Amino acid sequence: MPLTYGKYLKIPELLGLQKGFSDPPQHDEPLFIIIHQAYELWFKLTLHEVDSAVAHLDAGRVAEATRLLRRVVEVQHLLISQVRILETMRPQDFLGFRYHLNPASGFQSVQFRELEFLLGLKDAAVCGRLVCEPEEAERLQRRLADRSLSDAVDDLLVRRGFPRDPPPSAPPGGATEPEEWRLQALARIYEEPDAHADLAALCEVLIEMDECLALWRAHHVQMVERMIGAKRGTGGSDGVAYLRSTLPKRAFPDLWRVRSHLGQEPEAEK
């Protein structure tokens, strides 16, 4: 029999993966499962694209890396919009099956933690707190040890002539902090966009990725509070309080900091 659409995409297997735990079955549990399975599929694609973007940056193919990261931004917009579908549930609908989830929790999404690590948001303590399969734990440890997208961007800036070492005039023991050299490099890129057009485009897609991640976190917090109020999370976390604590996270903090330094008048010579 020739290859069919269903066989190529393994549709029968895919449609058999939405098995609820509630008894009697709750109407909205399939919605909850499908949304979160879709998230994991999009996380898988995002990891694939960011890994490829890192390889392109290492090879100097900045435009191709930027193109793939632009795709990631479009995926992020979709992830944000999916929260609105979850918000069509009423609190009582969610509570009808929520306790069947214990002790599982979205905190345990290994792919999301991999994505954080890949972007540069590395926290070794997460590995100790995460309940997952041995293969997943090994995967996460590899991500923790591997270079991140942030590392690849730093290396690219150095190869493009932005000095990472302290300037010759720096006093002994007064080496420039890594974030300061990066900040100076980013300021030059933004102040001379024609001379660094590909780097400027890369910077803009990176900050858009960071913004989308922040928007997703913020919308997710509001959705969770709308569903469960101040209840603890199913995995034992503080629920909304924990989620709120993640809101200030930035994968590329210097791209935000540099905005404060642009367009400033030079200090008058003394």
C-alpha cells in the first residue's frame, strides 16, 4: 500500500495519546492534555531551530541564524495565543480533574528547561529539583554543560572585532566585567546599524524572543491565578507565587540594558 497522509504523520498513534485520568471522565481534560502536548511539540521544534541557529552563528552564517530565530518568534506568538484557549475553561471545570494530576506539574517539562538552558538561562539547581526519567535527566545535564545561544552570540561578537579583553588603559585588577564589554559592543551595533546590519537584525530577533518568553510567562501566571487562585501547584510548588518569581528572567539582559545607554550625550570633559 502506498504511503498515506495518516501513515506519514502517524495520525492513529497521535490520536491515541490523549488518555485522561479522571473518573468519571471530565469534559475539559482532553483540552488540557492536547494543549500541553502541543506545547511539547512546539518546544521540540524550537530546540531544533535554536540548535541549528547556534551552528549557523558558529559558521558565520548570521542571516540564516536570524531567519531561523525569526521562525522561533512566530512559534512563540502561537504559544502565547494558546493560553487563551486554556482560559476558556472555568475554574470548576479544571478542578474537576486537577487533583488527578498530582504530583505531575508543568514545572517538570524537561524540554522547557532545556530551552531555558539553551538560551543561556542556566540554573544547575533545577536539575536537582526536577522529577524526570533518567534519560531526561541526562539530556538536561548535557544542555547545562553545552554552549548556549548566548555563548554563540558572544563568540560571534569577538570574531567580528568587538574586544572582549579589558582596554589597555584599564588599571591593574580592573578588568572589564564580561557584561560591560558586551554592553559596549551592543551599543556600537545599535549606534552604527549600517556598518553592522546583520548583527543589528540578530539583536532585534533575540530581544523579541526574550520579550515573547516574558509575555508567555506573564500570561501563564494570569491564567493559573484565574484557574486556581492562591492554591499550591500540583507538583508541590507555591503555584502563582512561584510563577511570579520567574517573571524578571531575561535570557539576554544586556540587550535590555543597552537601551538605557543609547542616545546619551557624552559627558563634558573635566
